[in-house]
Amino acid sequence: MKVAFHNVKGKKKRGPDLDVNLASLFAAAKAEDTIVAESWNTLGASVSNISLLLRERSESNTEQENATTEEDSNKERLTSAIMTQQAEPDNFILENGFNISLNFRQFNVESIKKSEESGFYVDGDLHQILSLSHVLLLKANEHDVSVVNRFGLKNLNTLHKTLLEKHVDKESVMETSTFNSIISVLRGLNNNSERRSVKERINDIAKFASNKDYKIIDILINCLNKLPNQERLEDDIREAELIGIFLDPILNPIFHDPENNRLFRW
């Protein structure tokens, strides 16, 4: 590069078409040094902040991992305790010595594990889903494979028979007079019938009914209050409607007995 500015013995020599201000050059150079220095300082501060943030995240993740590990350990200990649990005094045990309560707790643990690992299908895993709510579904000759594998077919049939003998009175029938009166009312029922008048006639019958017959009458009244006139076979019925309109009106009078501290809850 040619000399832009030269001073010899007090004489000035100007380069061709170039006027340079040394003060400006010096100021610019100093400003550049300052910017670079400030940039390094900013970069250093950013790196420090990022490092601190990463350290905090790392410590947080470690704590979470430790908490998760501890939770998993607790689950494993609980599962191991249940799977190896011995019989308790209040367990339901069949005459052949098979412990229904203990095996159901183990079946419940297996269902929880499956729900966490792969989930359920409502139409294929109904027994496992119900077991999460501490329900063992029994139906004659229609036991799920998972239930059979845990309890054994013979034990399931024995349990079903035992429960029927204990809780179902096969000799219990509606009184003839009550039955005939209700039939006479329902026989003329159609889509054009006024529900209020039908319920009033059934309530008159209920005044003279026994406690057991009254439960049936209560179910009939609930159905008159809830059930629609039209068919719903093609409609999309969801859980709340299924329970509130179709299931609860029938099941509630059978199981719900607040006077004897027995509550039926969904």
C-alpha cells in the first residue's frame, strides 16, 4: 500500500486522491479494540450463565432421576411384597384352600403393570380394567383367559357357585298380587301413554308391597323417568349417558341402601 501521509522536514506530501485523518483512524482502532474486548466479556458472561443454567438443570434432572428411581424401587418392593404375601385372617378362601383374596391382589398388580407398559383395550381387557377398581367380574362359563390363568377355571366356577348360594335367594319371588297389579299397568303401556299417570298407579301398588318387591317397583319408576321412547341402537352413547340413563336406574335400587350404610357409587 502506498504511503498515505508523509511528513519530511515540515513539508507535507499528499498521496494521490487519498485524505487520511490519523485521529479518526486511531479512534476507530481504539473503538474496535473496545468492541472486541466487550464482546469477549459478553461472551464470557453468556458462557458463565449457560454453564450455571446447565449445572442447575443437571442437578434438577439428577434429583428427578433419584426420585423416579426411589419411586420405582418402592413400587418394586410393594409388588414383591404383594406377590409373596401370605394369607391374612380376613381372606376369602375356598374349601379346597385356594386363597381368592391373595390371588386377586396379585392379579391387580399384574393389571397395573400391564396398564403402565402397554395399556388396555376395553373390548379385550375388561377383567383387568375392572380389577383396577377392585372388581372381579364373574359370569358362568365366560371367564377371561387372564383370569383363568391366575385363579384356575375350577376355582372360578366354585367361587361363582359359592357367591350365588350365599347372596341369591332362588326362592324369592314377587308376591302374586303385586306382580299381577304391575302387569295390568304395564300391559297397556305404549309410546303415547302419559308417564305421570302410569307412575301414580305403580306408586299406589308400592304402598302395599314388601321391601323386596319395592326394589323392583323402584326400578320400574326409575325406568319410566329415564328411558327414552325411541330406539337408540344406531346412536353414539357415551359413558356418562350409558351410566346415568341405562345402568344406574336399574343397579342403584338393588345395591344402594344408605339406611344400612351401604352406598353404591360410580
